[in-house]
Amino acid sequence: MFDAAFSGLIHVFQVSNFFSLFVGVFMGIVFGALPGLTATMGLALLVPFTFTMSPASGLIMLAGIYVGAMYGDAIPAILINTPGTPAAIATTFDGFPLAQKGMAQHGLVAAAVSSSFGSLTANLVLATAAPPLAEASLKFGPPEYFWLGVFGLTIIATLSSGSIIKGLLAGTVGLLLSSIGMAPIGGDVRLTFGYPELQAGIDLIVALIGFFCLPEILGGVIGQRRAKYTEKSATPRLSVLWEVLAGLFRRPGLMLRSSVIGTIIGFAPGAGGNIASMVSYNEACRWDKHPEEFGKGTIKGVAASEAANSAMAPGSLIPLLTLGIPGSPPAAVILGALMLHGMRPGVELFTIHADITYAFIMGLLVAAFLVTLIGAFGSFVFARIINIPSRYLAPAIIFMTVLGSYAIRNNVLDIWIMFIFGLVGYISAKLKFHPAPIVLGLILGPFVEEGLVQSMLAGKAAGSVFMYMVFRPISLVLIALCLMSALWPLYADWRAKRRKPNACEKEKDHAA
């Protein structure tokens, strides 16, 4: 294995292959940064260009696109509160507040470094422990996906830091929105109101743009007639690089935990980076000594989200390369590229095509370092975008949101849905409803519904729905995590009250 990995590394550093990797990373960042242009779309568009290339060069370029896109989505999330892809939802929670404080460069550098760390960690797992983890991914059935969705919904308790009731109501709205369209099992058409375009449901990118980006433009920029998009201008400095690096590597536990979460969720087929980033953000907030800092602009929140969603990318390739089961939509495109080059996933990839396979894996690893370089030094340019006067920047952002919403499905109705969600997001912000629980419900609704219905059908066939859904090893672990996550806010409040000195103690301290 080590000989094959070393040989793959030599392949990557050949001049033509390294150039292909660099171009791939750059293109991936562009596709990730433009709302509506996802990693899946970037890979699908560029796969035909690999036909004229050798299998190793073509796969190395695709590796660069995949890794680059997982960082690129953080750029608009931090600068304009718009996730480039659904995987960067949690990045907006602290990334945009950092930009509002004039610390956009801090957020961009933190995203680049943590993305690289997460990708490197997952790549080491991919190169060394792929076969046993792939077998574990096969144990994920409908009950496990149901409980994984329920575990994700318990994050609402963390996201609704002001009122749990408001958070639950927002999450319920999200679940209701997720039910629009055709039922995943049975094919019943629901809540389309006579519009055939809604049978495919509400696209997540459209919802993200509407709930996160437009309210900021409507309320902050246009409503308050601000001259700048953010309250303070960004002033990039070289010292920020060392400051952020020191701040992140003083917290290796945060980076490692987030990377492990992303890798584990990645090899569960279909889970995706959006769930990985939200779970990681929740755990970072839960275990931090100062959870009150999250949501107000801290690099810890950005690092937790970006390390997890970047680790998800190599993690999703574990079942792909070993079993032929793509763990995410971009992995499905890579599966197509492998098949077109005559490479069948499974044992053949690690024996007959070992040199090409490890060149691809090493390409993912080297691409992580390139993301650090491009992201860190590109932050000097990216951070200055928010210094553009709002009379120029706001119309450009609105144009991009319209273009991005339309480009996903070439559907004009998506543009109107985006504007409606923007208005709803603006009103809900005035009523102190955070949009994150709504989007979380929209993401996890299909997981919960499909897992529940399939579990009920399979459980009836097995003799007991309850036994089938509960008494499975992974289900028991996920149920325990659900209970712990749901009850944690109550425990945290109790612990905070115990630590808070009462009035008598304060009086004694003052008298002393």
C-alpha cells in the first residue's frame, strides 16, 4: 500500500498532472463560490474534458475540483451570508458575523486551513482504512437514516439560542416545506397547488439564497441605506494568517473532532456535507468552554463547519472506491468517470489499477494543501469585496441570486420562490426567528420521512416495527446521541445556574 501511495504521489507531481490539479482546484473554488454552481455541476461539466486525458490526469483534475469546491462555498457564506453550496450552511452562522466586524479575512483563512485539515484527515482514513469502513457503511439501513435525521433535528436546540419554542416552530415549518412535491415512497403529489414544477420539491439552494442572503440585503443594506455591505470595512493583513493559524492549532480537539464527524457522515451513503457541517457545529458549540461566542463571530464556528464538510468529500469516496456505492452526488459523477475510463470499483481498483487509484487519492491530499495556499493568500483579494460600496455590490448580489436560482433547474418559478423566501426570512428576522431551523427541517425532512416509511414497511415484514427500528447496534447508538443532544441544553442551563454565584455570595465578596 505504501509503495502504491508513493507511486501515486510521484504521478501527482508530474508537471502536466500537477497543472491539471491546480486548474481543478481553482475551477472548484469558482464553482463552489458561485451560488447555484455546485461541486456536482462542476464535476459533471468537466468530466467530458477528461476523455482526451490519461485516466490518472483526468481523475487528478476531478479530485482538485471536488476539494476546491468544498472550500469555495465558504467564500460567499462569509462575505455575503449566502452559502455557495448547502454544505456551507453552518459556515454562515459565524462567518458573516466575522465579516460584519471587519474580520472577513479571519473567516476566510480559518475556512481554508480547516478545510485542508479536514480533507487531509479524511484522506488518510481513505488511504488506510477504506475496506473495513466500507463494510460498516453497508450496515446503514432505513432505521439508521431515520435516527440520523432525528439526531440532526435535535440541533434545533442549539440553533435557537433565544427561544426553544421559536426554534421548534421554525423547524416544523421547514419539515412542512420539505414535504412539498412527490412523496419519496408512494409517489403521492403534495402541496403543489397545481404547479407541476413543484412536483420535484423545493430546491435547497433556492431556499438558502432566500432565507440567508435576501433578508440581509433588504433589511441591512437597502432598508438602512448603508454605504457598505457590512458595518466595518475589511483591512487584510499578513499577520492575520499567523493569528488564525495559532488560534486554530491551539484547539486540535475541535479540528480533529469535526474532521472525524465529517468522515463518518461521509461514508454513510447519501448523508452529505450539509448534515456533516451542522452536526459538527452543534458538537463544537456543545463542548466549548464559551458556547455563548458561537453565532456572534468566532473562527471556531467556521472551523467546525468547514473541517466537517471538507472531510465529508473523501469520506464519501470510501464506499465508492471499495463497493461502487457513491456517498454523495459528486461521488456519483466520479463513479461515472471511473466507469468511462474502464475502471470498476472494488478490488480491481486497489490491485489492477492501484497506480491510478492511489494517484487519485494522493491528488485529493495534495489538493488540500493547494486549498490552504490559494485560500490563505486569496483572502487578501476576497476580503476586499465587501469594501465595494453597497450601491454597486447589492445589485450585483441580487443579479447573482436570480441567476443562481434559475440555473439550477432552468425554472422561473424557483426565482419567485427565492424572493418569497427572502420576504419570509426578512419578516421572521424582525420577529426574532432564526432561519437556520427552517433550513434544517427542509434538509432533514426527506431523510426522516423516507427512513420512517421504509422502516415501517420492512418492520412489518420482519414481524415488529419497534424491534426493527430500535434494537439494531447503530440505531441504539444514534438513539443515545439523540437523547443526549436533546437534553443537553437543559443540562447546560442547570450547570450555568450552579456556577452563577447567588446574591448572598456576591454581597459577601463585595464586603470582603
